[in-house]
Amino acid sequence: MQESDLFTSSDAPRPLPPGLVWLERFALAWEDALLEAITQIVVAAPLRHLRTPGGQRMSVAMTNCGPLGWISDRRGYRYSATDPQSGKPWPALPTPLQALATAAAQAAGFESFAPDACLINAYGPGARMSLHQDRDEDDLSAPIVSVSLGLPAVFLFGGRTRRDRPLRLPLTHGDVVVWGGPARLAFHGVAPVADGQHPRLGRQRINLTLRRAR
């Protein structure tokens, strides 16, 4: 496949490196239900800027839903059954998010995916996510399902080391990316989000990352 082929418009899954599938506009069928669910989650567990173990403030605001939530502080990266701000369990994983994740995973060739963690990331203009691996999960056989809503963003998807040059995938509202198998531990991130105005989400990008942590 030529690099230019990665950026042609198509409703079909895009074959990329083995284990990585790009489902354009796949989440639009769930759009209204997703946005309503996110609003309710953020009321129950507000977005917050976490600190890395090194003490740096993340530019992306985060919260969680589901039995487990991903957190970061001076003690390290880990999953927790309770919100450290409230001491309460995270909001339940809404049915539309569960249904979307299972359907996207199946469309990408991963059967019977049942997430137990959903990390909600809110990107304002200029926010970014540095290259990293998702490796805090016990079950690395399950894929990662990542849903993009709001402002467009460039998703960076590399290899098994930080030195590998990443692909640059221009994701837009409703796109879903799924990776697992040989791509499960690939380094990935998000380039700084350009300013703009989305008709439903304003000056922000929302990313839902659904995982099987335990």
C-alpha cells in the first residue's frame, strides 16, 4: 500500500500495519447517545489534569467510567476501582459505549471484546499526548478501541520503540481506531490539536479509549 492510500476517503476499514484498523465515521451511528453519556459521566466524575510520576501536569484533561479507571500521580500509572477525588466508584460504563466498543472490535477482527475501563480524554487547542504504550493492563490479548469526537486530530502510530517513525492518521469526528495483536504494544500519541470550532463540541476534541484491563 502506498502512503497516499492511507488518506483516501472510504467507508470501509483501512488496512494499516498488522493489528491496526481505522474505521472512518464508525461512531456516528452512536453520536447522540455517546455525547449524552459523556455529559453525565463528567458531571459524576469531573475532568481533571493528572500529574505524571515525574510531577508534570498533563495537557489533556481526563476522567473515567467503568469498573476500573486509569490514573496517574507521583505513585505511578495504574488502574483504580475508585475515583481518587471522590473516593467513590467510577460511573458505570454506559451501554452505548459498551455496544460501540464491541461492534468496532468485531469489525476490526477482534471477537468478544468486553471493556472494563473507558478513559475519557478532553483535548483543548494545543493539547497533545506524547508517544507511549498502553501496557498497564493485565490482559494484553484484548485490543484497544479509540473513538474520536469533536475537533480533528493527527493520531501518531509507531512501532515497538520510540525511535520508530510513526504514521500520521488524520482522525475526524466519529472515527474509530482499533489495535491489538502484533500492534498491541505499539507506541502511539496525538499531535497538538489545532484550534477550531466543532458544531457539537466547540473548541475541543474528546477521545474515548476503551480497554480490557483485568
